[in-house]
Amino acid sequence: MFQIPIRKQTPRLLKSIIALGNPIIDISAEIEESDLLSYNLRKGGVIYATNENKGFYSVIENKERTTYTPGGSAQNILRSISWGLNYSNIDENNQIKLSMLGCVGSDIFSNKIVNCLRQSKIRTLLEQITNMDTSRCAVGICNGDRYFLSEILASGNLSTKFVDNNWNEIISHDALLIEGYFLRENFNLCKRICELFSNAGKYIILTLGDSFMLEQYKNEITTIANMADMIVGNRISAHVFVGVNNDLKIDDLFNRMYSLLNINKDRILIVTVGNNGVYCSKYDSATRNEIHFQTFPDKIKPNEIVDFNGAGDAFLGGFLSQQMLNKTFEDCCHLGNKVAADSIKIVGCNFPNYIRN
């Protein structure tokens, strides 16, 4: 049952967040339907590069109008947090800190990533691998739909040594944001970092990733989810997470999600549902009660919509930006919807060029 009180409550205050994931460069261009058939691409979903489909990168890069932008869920969310903070009056006394932890190659794309993050006032803890390329994702656009081919290169090589050498800085953050996609690359390291954050009483935020990740790495994602204080996904990923194909009522969906998780831990679940907005649920381990509410997206004119890719990441970034300012759940969701609306007016999870004050 949906109730009002949670709207006026405030989630746990976070003054610093470090994100762990794949720093990727997105290579985007308009493609032909024949390209889809040649490389067996999947609408709206991510497939991974193989010897059979790698030729798609050459197709993308040889198009007339190809763009290169930083991507990957963790980077998207951090930049969306920064954009969300841009709406608020922040002075130096706020001491808000955002950081990206990951691994890049020794090519020009790594420089693009670092420069973009720094422009958004995001610190970088990026291990650089010599003689290796930065991870990339080819984004083909056909008849308004997006097709993704991801090749995980350097980002899958984040080392335990690098993490240990930078541990004091890593653990100094209030919260760890971990993207579900990264569990595919380095689950043992992810688990170790999450355990250390959890044991230190720090906050953990997990994004579920897409249906492919949940189908192939269900045990790994569930392990991290049980340590997470906040779990975020879209309606499709939430259904795959609980193992059902039919469309559940939101109460039933939340109940099934909670049934897979440790009942002795307070937790926030957020499920985005596109045009129907966002459902937010807060679970209290002391009372075993859960409270839900729904918020609706900002109204956008049809001719303003350019690209839904990354809208979920943008919502979470906007939400977290207000959580870092100790705002209510209602305020967090409102700004999340606003940042998501800004994002879909531009290709990719991007925003107008700016420097955060």
C-alpha cells in the first residue's frame, strides 16, 4: 500500500560518494537496418564484443557523424549527481566529494574521460594500463532505437594492488556506488570492497544492470544486493531479479525483492518505470514494515525527446545529489526526475556543457 509519510523523511546523509565501475567511451552514430542484421544486435540491450561482431566498431567510426562521449553506468551517475548539484546553491563549506574508481587504457580516450570527469568536479582514482585500450561501447542508432556493443578492455583489469595502495582515500567516502555491470568483470574484488565498506558502517548503493546481467550473474548480484543499503533498477531488471516474467503489481514486486534480501538490514528500493515515473520503497528492519510511494516524470514535449539512453542513471544521479544535501525523499525524487528529463533531451547520458560552481 502506498503511503505519504516517507515523502517527508530524509534518507541517510551522504557527503561523499565513490563509484566503482567501467569507465567507458561511447562511440555513437546513425546506422542502417542492414548493419543490425550483419552484427545481430539487440534493441535496447547490451551485447558484448566477439570476433564475429567486432567489425561493428569500424562501421560506427566510419559513419559521417560519429560522436565520442564518456559512458558506463558509474560515470553516468556521477556526472548526473554533479549536474543535480548544479541546481542547488552549494558553497565550499558543503565539502561534497565525488570520485570515480576504475581502470583505463593508455590512449586518447582515457584523457577524454579524465577531462570530462574533472570538468564535473569529480575526482579520479583511475589505474592506467600500459599498452591497453580504454573500454568502449558502440552505440548504433536506427529509427530512434539504440543498439549497444560493449567491449570491456582496460576497465576489467582494476587490480587489488591499486585498490590497496589507494585504500585510505577510497574508504574515506561515506558511500560506495557500484554498477551491476562491473560484477561481471571483477566480482571477487567488488565483494571484498563491499565487505570492507559494510564492516566500516558505510553506505552501499547497487544498480542492477540489465536483464542479461541478472540472468547470467544472478548469484553475484544477489550477494552484493544483500550488503547494499540502496538498490536501484528499472521495472524489467527488477522482474528478472525476482525471477518472474509476468508483470507484477508494484507491491508484489517489492515484496518479492525484499524476500531475496537480508531482513535484518534497513534498505531502500527504487524501481523506475519510464513514463509512469518512479516507485520508491523504504524498509525498516526493526518494525519489518515497508513504505512505498510513487513520483511522476517531468512533462516533456515530444519534439524535445532525443534519447532515453541513460535516463535511469540520470534519475539516480539527481536523487543522490539531493540526498547529499540532506533533502527529503520527495525532493530527491523530484530532482531525479528533473535530471532525467534534462538527459533525454541530449544524445547519451549527457548535459549541456557547464562547470559546477
